[in-house]
Amino acid sequence: MDNRIKIVVAGPRGRMGKEAVKMVSDTEHFELVAVIDHKNDGMKLSEIDGFSGLNVPIYSNMENCFQHHPADVLIDLTTPEVGMFHARTALEYGIRPVVGTTGFSKEELQELQDLCEDKNLGCIIAPNFAIGAILMMKFSQMASRYFQDVEIIELHHDQKLDAPSGTAVKTAQMISDVRTPKKQGHPEEKETIQGARGATMEGMHIHSVRLPGLIAHQQVMFGADGQSLTIRHDSYNRTSFMSGVKVAVESVMKINTFVYGLENILE
């Protein structure tokens, strides 16, 4: 009996998508059955440079893919607009989505949660798949019980579309769950250049840096009288995210609920 988890990857030619295809192919109990790509419909993945030996079909139409290749899990590493459609469609076909795209609205997340409950299926949306980044968020939440003054600086490559990053927003949300809201800085401070103090959430300031050469980095800075604490995580390549993707795929098969954030499935 074949107990492998059958997986479809959306966005296989992207930088994260390529790593996901490799991770799935290299994992013994995973099986890559097809990929979703807005180009190359009808071709085999092995016909594209960089995917030698991967003789799986490429579909541009997701519904056509699911009709011909029933799968257990969809890994989506595309964009918020496409990712929402992909996750919704997967759930309608009884396939559990694992989505690494950030930038979903609260309304979209609620829609996916409602759909999971209706279909009795699991879905995991993860702003960050790096295990170290999840620990950084957990440690920051722990520290915020003792340090009320905090600023978040997130640094990413200059092709990232959303700012602040989903990881920064999720970190701020986790901190706000245990921190009493506080307006930080001098009560009469003024920005002489608009945006100098960054975005504000529950009194915390979030700063976004976009530069070529960066991948994904974040530091959470806490301050108190006579001391400071900085918690930082760095991803130097996209392979760093794949351990979290693997955990998410294995976990989503065991749940029938909607989960936002990998920290909710890590013990």
C-alpha cells in the first residue's frame, strides 16, 4: 500500500517553488504528482531547465489538474491574489493547502477558515516557514511580557511585494496578545519626513528595508532603563524555509482546521 503524501506544487519556477519541488522529490514519503504554472501547460517538468528527471505534468488550469491528478496537499508559493484562488480551489476539491504566500486580508483568512470548517479539512497559511523565524517570534512574545517598548525591523530582497512582511505583522500580533498597548517614544515627537518612524501597530513601530542581496531577515528590538534586548533571525537562502514546509505538509494531513502561523503546530 502506497502511504506517500501526494503533492501538487503551484509556482514551480519561482525561487521558493524550485526549492519546494526539490524538497518534495527528495522526501521519501512525499510524491510530486503535478505542478501548477501559468506557462508551459501540457509540458512535462523535466522539459524545463533545472528539473531534469522530474517527469510530472504541468497544468495552467488548476481545476483540470485536480480532476486528472487527485492529490492530498497543495503547496502554494505564489502571490496573494493567485494564492487565495489556489487555496480556495484546493479546498473545494478536498485537497489541503499549505500556503507560504503573505499579504492576505483578514477577510480572506476568515473565508478560508470558514471553508475549512465547511469541508472539514486542514489548511495552513504560514507567513514564514523557517523554523528559526518561528522561534524568533515565540522568543519575542516571551520577552514582551517584560519589555513593553519594542520596535521591529524586517529586511527583505527588493522584489518583495508586500510591506511590512507577513512575518513582521505576525510577530507584532503575537506580541500584542501579551503586551499592554503603549504609545512609544516622546509624546510630542514629530516626523520631519513622513514615515520616518515606520508603521505603527498597537503602539509598536515596524520598519521595512528592501535591498538587493537580502533574502529574509528580522530583528525585534526591546528597550528598558539601562538595557536592551535584540532577537534576530536571518535566512541566507531559500533552503532555510523547506524544513518548515515539510513539517506543514505532514501536519496539515493530521488536522481538520485552519491554522495561521507555523508556531501553532510546533511543540
